[in-house]
Amino acid sequence: MRILHTSDWHLGRSFHGASLLDAQEEFIDRLLGTIQTEHIEVLLVSGDVYDRALPSVDAVALFDRTLVRLRASGVQMVFTSGNHDSALRLGFGSALLEYAGLHLRTRLADLDRPVMLEGDGFALAVYGLPYLEPRMVAESLGVSEPGHSPVVAAALGKVRTDLAARTAASALPVHSVVLAHVFAAGGAGCESERELSIGGLDIVPTSHFNDFTYSALGHLHGRQKLAEHIRYSGSPIPYSFSEAGHHKGAWVLEVTADGLGEVKTVNWPASKSLRILRGKIDDLLTDKQYDAAQDAWCQITLTDKHRPAAAMERLRGRFPDTLVLNFDPEGKPEEQQHSYADRLAAATSPMEVCSGFVEHVRLRPLNTAEGDLLTSVIAQVRSEKVEK
């Protein structure tokens, strides 16, 4: 049985104010292409289908179109809800949708009710754990300790009880796949993920998943292997510049009568890449080494001694999709090495106070015109006070 493990679609998400719907449409095309070329029979989505609990109309429409296309492909689908999803909204109509091969696991009551699939000489039990917010589910799971680890352990205990009963009653081997939206120990996070908690209470030991045939994890946006049978697929497209070096895609795995077989990567390179540039503005605007970034989403850090005027406008002339602009001057001027409070305390004239404020905000000295303007304004204020 050939299975495709994905997660963290985040439909409807924007990227520093730029819409990603076109990029997400492109990902769906690649997803459908992979299902066809890899002869995928089961699609797994381990949470965060949407980016918000109340998704936009466009995001819902995209998901609707996607489900129709997936159904036409004949693939069986198992979706769980993540911390960005509304479990109630995502799970609407789940009982009816099962007849169409779409299995939604968004309720606590369903976590030990597997999707049972028939393989060649074996049965496959696919369990979907929705995102488990400890404060909301601890009592139902009989957990008194704080944090995600105890509630996930309790939930997986219910899964193991069900799996043991099915294994005992089956004449064929019963293999197991578990979907879970967690921060597993050893996983590497990035900037685009929402923290599940603070103080380390969100971390779940990988040992919780050791005895399942395969654990399809979601939440972390980088594709990674924690063990041969415990993996994150990562998000299908990048959602922060910290993911600029990621290879986006999914895992294709094969389960046979003997258990987990080959697991391989499938890559979905986006047509629009991410680039992180750093340097002086004149070099960035003229050097040919930056040609490849002209069609990319760009995060640019300027290292000029003083902040250049109209920097964003000038940069977008060459890099039109510059989304983030930072300023980190090399050889920071002496006047910028002190806090504004220190400079204000040392000021000996109104001109030094005013010019210090402008320089603090703009990170560059006043030019001649600005200095003349401030001088005239201060002189005018002084003359008005004398007249009074």
C-alpha cells in the first residue's frame, strides 16, 4: 500500500502581507501529480489544513476544489485538525464524507476509531489524533499533569488498547499508522510555527510513538526524520524566510505484509523562491550576482553606514517582491552606539535634542536641507517666545 504523508497546508495564509493562494493552488497541482505518478492509495494530512480557525472564503473555496479533485483521483484521505484549525468547522459533515473516502479525525471521541484499510495480506489501521489542547482534554483523558506529553500519552494509550483488540481478532497482520499534530522532541522548528505552549510543556518524547508502524507528524514546517518510522513531512510551501533553505515536499511510504517498507522523499519546488540578501544598497542594485533574486520573495538587510533614503522604493525597482527590509550598518557610527536616552541626557542645545531624535528614528545624520529646516524652526520658536 502506497501512502503520501503531508501536513501543514495552512490554506489562506499570507506571507508578509502577500497572498499565497496562487502558490497554494500550485502546490495542489503538484500534490495531484504526485498521487498519479507515485500510484498513491492513501493521503495523510497531519493537521493545520487551514491557517485560521475561521478561514477566508477563498481558502474554503480552494479546499472545496481540492477535495473534489482528490475524490476524482480515487485516493483515500485521512485528515486531522491542527492547532490552527477549528476542529468543529473542519470536522463538519465527517460522517457523511466517509462515504466519499474522506476520513476526518477532529474529535476526541474518534481518536481510537481507526480508518481500516485492506492491503495485500494485511490490514492497516490509521489513527488520527487531532491537536490536543491540554486544558481542554485533560479531564476527559483522565490526566492531571500539565503539558502536552501526558495528554498525548493518554490518547495513544487508548489507541494501543484498540489496536491490541483488533490485532487479536484478526487473522492477518494489523499494521498501524498514527497521525499527530505535536512538537516532538528532537524536531527542529522555524519562525512560521505558532508556539503550542511556553516553558517546554509542549514537547512530546518520540518514545510515545516507538511501537507504531509509522507515525505521520505535523506542526513543524521542516521535513525531517526523527526515526525511520517517525517523521515530519513539513509544510508544502515556505511560510517564513527561516525556511529559505528547506526542500519542500512530502514523504512517500510503502507498507507491506511485513510492515514498513521503503520511505522516500518527493520534492515540490515552488515557482517563486525565497532569497535572503545582505549588503550595501548600491551593490545590491547593480551586482549581477543578485540577478536570480529579481523574481523571488526577498528579505533584504542593508549594511550601509547610514540608512539610505527611499530604500524600499529603490530596492523594489530591481527586486519587486521585496517583503522585508532590515538595517544593520557595518561599522556602526559612534552616535548610534549609544541609546537615545544617553544621547538626550548629553544634549546641550535644542538643536542637539531635535537632531538626535531624527537620527535615532532614521538611523542617519540630518542632511543639509533637514539641518537648515530645524535651525530655522528653532529660531522661529525662540523669536516668538521673546516677543511674548
